[in-house]
Amino acid sequence: MKQIVIVLASLVIILFLVGALLPTTPIAGKRGDAKDSVWAVTEIQAEDQERTARNFKVLAIADPAPSFKESQERKNLIRRLTRFNVPNKISYIYLINFGRVMSFYTIKGKVSSVNSMLTCTEQIVFDGRLDHSAQTVPSPDLDGSYGSNGDAIFFFTTEDVYVEWNGDYMLCDQPLQMATQPELVYVVDKTEN
């Protein structure tokens, strides 16, 4: 028991000394008026923030961002979405690893992330206290589980085979001419079913 008291007393002393050694200045209110100020940022950091804000304002006035009547970026995004968000769209995917094409598939539909969800990814939970405090917590997936599914993509081939890949890939809506054979080849067995 005596050792626990000594350890706790030592921790309090260390925290007090560390707090006393940190250089702080107020970020709100009058300088030096600790009563009405929040103490958190060093004086140099506060000055750097002010300098950065002033400099940005001068530059934004001198060189304002242009206004456009149309956006090629938005047009590309719309074109990509309308091209690949079609249920029967046929595309060609090349799965790449170690600098080589590992496999090649003709796919139907689009490539998706294994981390895509049909419902919201976060929920707001109230803790029941009088101040109605709330926090955001991760939502479970529809199967009731939590967590990430890894960093992978998935798709369905034209033969309705599910393929999941955790690596680089190239997607085209026209087949490409390959110089070398893929490392892995999927053979469709027409005698099944």
C-alpha cells in the first residue's frame, strides 16, 4: 500500500512539473488574463497561425480562384458514373501483382470496394446524462459484425463468379492486347451444373 501511495505521489509531482514547464499563452481574451482565456497554444504557434491567415488573405485577393461555367472534372465523373453504373456493363479487369498481370477477367457490372456498406457507417449514441451528451460510434454491418473488411475490391465475372482482389488492377471497357500471358488463369468448366 505504501508503494502505491509513493508511485501516485510521484506521478502527480511529475505532471505538475511538466505542466509548469510548458510555455503557454492565451488564445482568447487579453494576453496574460488567465481567467478569461483558454491556455493551449504557444505564443510562436499563435503568431504563425495569424501570419498564415494574413498571408492567405493577401494572396487570395491578389490571385483569386477563377470562376467557371462548366467543369471538365465533373463531366468526367458523370461520364464514368453513367458508363459503369449499368447492371449489364461488360468490362475487362487486369489484376496486377509483382509488376505482372496475374489474372484477367471479363466482368459484368462494376468493381466495388469490400468496405462499401448499404447503411450508414456511424451512429449517434446518447449517453443518457442530463446534458444529453452524444458521441459517434461505428455502426455494425448488416450481418451484425464490426470492423473493416480489409482493403480489397470485388466483382462478378460474366459467368457470375465472385472474385475478390487485394492488389493493383486496371479496368477497361475494351479488351487490351497483352504481351505476356497472365500468371493465373480461370478455366470455365461448362460440364458443371
